[in-house]
Amino acid sequence: MDQRQLFETGVRLVGLYFLVRALPYFVGTIIHTVVLLGTTGQVFVRAKLYDTLSLVSDGLLIVIGLCLLKGFRFVRRIAFQEQQNVSTSPMKEFFTVGVKLVGILLAVGTIPRLVLPLSYFFYIVTSDQYSAASGEMGGRSYFVPQLAAILFGILLYLRGELLSAWAIPTGKDMENPDPDPTE
Amino acid sequence: MDQKGIFVLGVKLIGVYCLALAIEFAFHIFPWEFIRVEQFADLAAIHKVSPWISLMIPVVLTLLGRYLMTDGQHVHEVVFLRNDDIGIGKTECLFTLGLALYGAYVLVGLIPLTINIIWKIIIVLCTPSYIDTEVELEGIQSDLLPTLVRIGVGFICFYYGRYFVRFAFHQSLNKEL
């Protein structure tokens, strides 16, 4: 199995993981909404913004999961856009694939964690006056760490080779990375 | 690639995970934690040190991530020395190494919480009695036991994965014997 085949298999598994992760919440929210609509005539009675963003993030996760599961060609093309058929050690190839998959997991997996601070942020931005309550929420609306994690994930996905070059120098014999201590 | 190569690869990927965690925590602590402390000018001195202690989290994670990615030889040695007597079958050995990797993943993920809990305990012990430490105590009460259990599970998976092998592959081992 070469690098690209391995990546495709990994991407499909990651897609399945996101689908399994997001589908129960998505279906649950839809059912909850339908029940609310039937009983109260309103959608998302209490935390409208948060509920809407949660639904959007779950929907996004499902769409991304389906795209990855389907194995769209552009996912692979973007990941290996500049790479030619350069012969490198198998360890380096596998590591690059692993880094790119970790990148996808990190970037997409952080989206649900972005929802809560983002909803607080939008609440503060859209509120008419900067009340004491919104002042307390300043910390909760701080979404930079999640954003940084997503950007780092995208970087790993696009340029995982940079990390591979650092972790596995070309000159090192990667077929036998360490002397076996049991021998 | 042999089983050892797969394990080394896994350890390197855990190093990447460490770096990702470090970046997220670095942005969480700087500048927000520092701003939060500045907002409360009447805090005790020990609370004002908190952001600097929290900065240890990304530093430790970065150093650990760098070590696991570029070297990690001690980790390899510990796992291979402890599991040198497995060798019954490829699947069993792979399972043990997978468990060791899972244990390492769990332990690495608990570093931030562990540092936080230790710091909260220090705060509770060192703060004068007239200063309220209820928030720290609540944090310790809710986090200490689950974290200790998770550390225990991670440690067992990392060090004693072979005992799980005997449990998981009981039938296949009996057949081979």
C-alpha cells in the first residue's frame, strides 16, 4: 500500500468517525426542534444562538464526514499537491500521512468546541449595551485557542511534510530507528 | 514496516498531538489569563503568579512533543523492555503496542489538567486563611479523582498492556498452547 492509498483509507476512516460522532447530536437536535415546534410553536426557546450554531456545526461535521467518507479526489489532491514521486523512506511516508490525518482530526474535531465561545462572542457583539453580564462573559467568548487549533490542523493537513522533515531527517536510517534494547 | 516501526511512528504522532495541544493552550493562557489577572488588582500574590505557572503547560507540552517527535528513545525502550516476552503472535504484539500508544496518548492529554490541579493544591495550602479559596477547592474536588483514575488507566495501558492481551486473546492463546 503506497502513501496515497494509505491516506485515502485513513481519510475514509476519519470521515466515518466524524459521521458517527455528529449524527446522534444532529438527529437529536432535529427531533428536539420538531417537538418544540409542535408544542410551543417556537424553535430554540432558550439559547437560540447557541442552539443554531450547534446545529450548524453538527451539520458541517456530517457534510465533511460524508465528503471524507466518499473519498473526494480534491481531499487527496490538496494534501499532496506539490509532492512528486520522490522516493523517501516508508517511515517518512507513513508519518506524513499520519500528520495529515491528525491535521484533519484536529481541524474538524475542534469545530464543535468553537461553538460555545463563538455564540457568547456574537451575543456580546450584538447586544445593545455592554452590561455587567456580558463583561463576565468576556472570558467565555474568547475563541482564539480553538481558532488557533483549527488553523494548526489545516497547516498540518496542507504542509505535513514540513513536520516530517523535522521529525525524520533524511539521512537517518528509519528502517531501524533505535537499537533494539531487548537484543 | 515492522511492529517496532509502527510503534515508533505512533509515538511520533503523539508528539504532533502534544504540539497541537501546546498551541491551543498557549493561546488560551496568553493573553487571556494575564488580562484576567490584571482585572482583579486586589488578588493575593499567589493568584497573580497563576498565569506564569499556567504557561508551564504549553512549554512542557512543546518540549515533550519535540522529544517524542525527534527522539523518544526512552519511551521505546520502556515499552519494548517490558514487553519482550510477548512474541506469541503478531496480532497480540500489535495489540500490546497499540495499548501502550493509547496509554501514552491518555497520559499526554492529562498533562494540562494535572498541572492545574497541582497548582490549585499549592494555592489552597499556601493562601492565608482569610482569603477565600472555595473556587480552587471545588476544582480540586471535581477534578482530582477522575484525573487520578485516568492517569491510572493510562499508566496501566502504557506499562502493563500485556495483561490485557491475556484477557483479550484468551481463546487464541489457549488454541496455540
